[in-house]
Amino acid sequence: MTEITLSDRQIATLKNTIAKKCDSSEFNLFVEYCKNIGLDPIRKQVIPIVFSANDASKRQLTIVVTIDGLRAIAERVQNYRPDEDEPRYSYDKDIKSPSNPLGIEKCTVRVWKQDRKGEWYPVNGTAYWDEFAPTKKEAEGGYDWEDTDQTWPDGRPKKRKVPRGKEVEVLDRSTLWPKMPRIMIAKCAEAQALRKGWPDQFSGVHTDAEFDHVRSDDVTATEIAEQYAEDQRLKMIGGERQITLLLDTDIGLERVPSGQVADRYLARAKECEDLNALQNLRATNKESLQEFWAYAPTDALGLKKELEILESRLSINSLPPETQQAIDNMKAG
């Protein structure tokens, strides 16, 4: 792994630039993460994102790796090479809209992996536009802030955001998606391919492009919280913490409410046909499951017990028929 060494000056620069929203403990964690994963934050191979920065009870640091960082990790595994061809895009003129100006349905990126015999085989990753593109609602005539005749405990008046005219779904202009739509969706597709081909190296590693839609939602919620009502913000984000899971490579990353994580993950685990598939699912979601354990240990413990039962069953099914028969005879006897 490439060793990352940061000077005092570089650390100070990071704290005042890309990590300026981090508090002291979050910044320390970010710097240690960069060193452990061997990526250079100065070259923006890895960046920190602080969700719900203005809400201490829901504040959360998420460290994401840029596409350059993903490629740097891929180069280290020795059995990877990029594709010579450009990404493949699927278009549909019927879905053109302010939130999808080119009518992109999906993008597929191919990378190549070398097996133990030295032969290369393709690994494809597909990202669908409507699952990754960051959108937000905008009123054609802007917004007004109306009094609600209510006040907060500190005496500040509560206000309500009211659109002037019709609201439409548009691409979030605070991101690069409106300027470079093909490049951004291709980044997501390439990340999917790398995660699919090398789950050990890319488990829990996600790109900034994949998180743009989540970041866009969070910014909107934060603005509303600052302007008028905490209860409105909670309604918009579902009122509870969300965990990022990758349950289906065709669907991509999902932000799952913590109360649904155990049921959703267990349901997906039960679809695994063998022990190897179950282990790959666990490796792909390793960091997400650790986050779930820290946030909801009781639910996580129940999930762990269910998974152990399932793993035991799949382990027996993977044994040779004669061994399975011997075990069945022992149980019967």
C-alpha cells in the first residue's frame, strides 16, 4: 500500500479547505483514514462529507473516495486494467426533462480482471440515471417565507417556505451533474464495476459522485431547518438515521432507514444461493454493517444471530452429498 505522509502545513491546509466542516475528532479520523487507505487528500483522492452539520443529534461524517482514488486502489491489486472503449450510454428521448436534460437512462462501464490462469475477463458496472443523479425541487417564481404565527422556544418566529408558481424537479446546480452529466454517471458505473470485481478492496468505498444525490438532499434539509421548522426537516429525511447499503448491484447504493436495515439485509441474505454469495454480500457491506452495529446494537445483534443460522445452513449445503447424508443420519439417530 502507498504510504501517505502529510506535513504540518499540509494538515493545516486540509483543515481550512476540504475538511473545514469537520470538528476535531472528525478531522483526526479523516487524516487517519487517508493514511490507512493510502490515498492523498491533497490531490483530492479522498474527501470528507459532513451530513446534517447543523444538527448535533444526527451529525455524521462520511468519507468518500473520488474516481481518481478508486483507480489508484485498483492499480495496486495487479490484476486490473481499464477498458480501452468509452462508457456505453442508453438514451430515451421520452425521459428528457429538467432533471435529465440528455435523456440518459443508464451507463455501463467495463473493466478487466485477470484470473489465476492469466486470462482477462470483463467486469461490467451499470448505473441508472434516476438512482444517482442529484435533483431538487425549484419553484418557477422562487419562494416566499410566510409567518406561521408560531415561535420557537427561543422566541424566533417560525416561517413556512411557500413556492411561487409550479415546482419542478431539476438537477442540483451545486454539483457537476448539470455541466458534465455523462462523466458523472460514468463515474458511478465505474465504481459499481470495481466494487463488483474486487469486493475485498472496495467494500464500503464509495465515490463522491455516488453520494451527490444524498448530499443534495441533506443540504436542502439543512436549509429548511435553519429557516423554519425542525419537524419539516425530519419529515423530509424520514425522521431517523439512514445507513448506506449495496444489496443489489443493478440498483446500486441505497440509503435505508435504520429501522429497516435488519429486515432488508436479511431478506437479501436469504436470496443467496451459496455460502460464497453470502460472504460477498457481507464483505460489500462491511462498513455499513459496522455503522449499523454502532447505532442500533440490539437490532444488529438480532441480525447477527439470524445470519449465523443462515450461514450454518449454507455451509452444510456446500458439503459433498455423502457428508450431508452422514450429518442427516446423525441428526436422525
